[in-house]
Amino acid sequence: MDKTEFWDLVGRARAEVAARAVPAAGSGSGAGSGGSGSQGAGERGGAGRPDTRAVADRVAELLAERPAEHISAAQQVLWDLMAESYRAPLWAAAYTVNGGCSDDGFDYFRAWLIGQGREVFERVVADPDALAGLDAVREVAGSWAELECERVLGVAWDAHRAATGEELPPTWSVSYAPLDPDWSFDFDDEREIARRLPALAALFFDDKPDETDGSDKPDGTDETDERGGTAEGDGTGDAAGRTDDRAGTGAAPEEDGGAR
């Protein structure tokens, strides 16, 4: 399976989920909302948009119809897309949209972005400020809702288990390129974000950014709400300065497929 085939699966899943959700419009529950845990607004979808979590479930179902080697190949394609989107400008945009973005949170945001389909993914990776034009993003502005969908990262695991009864073999790897040092600044700095991502800043910030610490949080400190959607570590959005198992010194080590 190559990238085009993978995107075709995502596109088909989105179309099918959207079609079956139409009769349930206004019923108070999103399509494919089964499973444990609560859903964020970004997962639930909205008017004319399929539920991202349901899209992930349908991708897994479609993958499960393929040979096991295709499923393993899909896992590699997925993480190639994750590596392709591992960029500091997109991290800054995700931080702005979600009011904070930890290492894991950035993974889940990019997973949500993959669930939006190829056209949206490629447009936003090329120009993160284009997020401001998405209905899903505009709907969460001014709220505590987050755009993320961890479930997308598990589609190949779920498919392989359904198809074979066994765990996905650790045959995939991911290697992240160094983050752009030009974006190594505090993502709470609203003035700098407004300069670089003006459309998102106009959507998520007040007319006059805070002149003291650039924070849009009520008391300028890290916040933890019911979703736990805050940046970890030092509480800043200095993505290029992070040290984790992916970013590290910039040239990321390869990961094996043993961890999701």
C-alpha cells in the first residue's frame, strides 16, 4: 500500500461516515461514537463533516479486508505522514488552536489532521495558518475544546488484530527531521504568533495581545481541564527546544513499531 492508496481509504471512510450520519443529524450523538472515553469537539465532527473517530474506525474496517502485508504497509504510510507533518510552524498552530500542545498532544493533533483527508492535510502542512479557514477550527475558537484524535494512530493495529487475531508486527519506523530553529520561541507569545500566523491569531486571540507575558490564560499559568490538554514539561510552546524521544537533538532516532 502506498500513500495514494492510504489516502483513498481515508477519503472513502470519510464519505461513508458522512453518508450514514445524515439520518442521525440532530439526534445528539455523533456517528461512530462507540467506545470508551469522551470525545472532543474535533473528533465529533459537525454540520456536513464526518466524525473523525468514526472515520478512524471505518479506515480500520476497510484495512482489515486487505492482506496482512497491506495493513503493515499502511502503518508505515501513516507514520510517514506523521513525520511529514512534524514541523514547528504546525506545532505553533496546534498550540494556538488547542490552547497548549504537548509532545503527545501534537501527535494527536496531527492524527486528527490526517483524519480530515488528503486535501486538508496537505494544505495545512504547507500553510498552517490555513487552519483558520476550516469549519472545525472556527467552531472550537473561544472554547476549551481541542482538535485531536488519538484513535487515528491505531487504525493499522485495530485492522491487523481484526484480520489475523494477532498484534501488528513491529516492522515500521519513523524518523523526524529537525524542527526549524527559526520557530524556537515561546508559543504563548501572542504578538509573535500574530506576526507569523495572523489568521489563527485573529480567530483565537483578543484584539490586543497581552503585553506582559503573551499568555491568553486567565492567570498566565499552565492550566489543566477535564481533558488534560496542556503542554508538558516547562509549560511553554518552545517546540524546537523540547527534548523527548522524537525531537531530542533535532535528528530524531528511529522508533520501532513496538509502541503506539
